[in-house]
Amino acid sequence: MLKSHIMIAFGLLLMLIYGLRLLTGFSLSDGFGLGDAYLLGGLGLAGALMWSGWRERRYARSIQQQES
């Protein structure tokens, strides 16, 4: 169960970092650039990491309940 918590926590940390960088660096006057695509990709990666951690947590709980 620790693996899922680490994945979720790391995903939250990445989402916070990339989200803040995107908010501070995003400008509508400059248009959409490569840096914005990089930051959106980082947010996507963080979301995927959190989602897989959540799935791992649900799987570990189901295994634990079946053993009881």
C-alpha cells in the first residue's frame, strides 16, 4: 500500500510544480509555445501518475479484503 501512496504524493508534487509554472509563465499575448506544451505534458504525466497510484491503491485494498 506504500507504493500507491508514494505514487499519489509524487503525482501531487509534480502537479503543483508544473501547475504553478504554467500559471506564472502562461501569457495569451505570446500565444501557445513549446514551453507551454512542455508544462501541459508535465501536468498530464502527473495526472497519469496519480491515476495509476489510485488504481494500485484500490487493487491492494481488494486483495486485502479477499484475504480476510
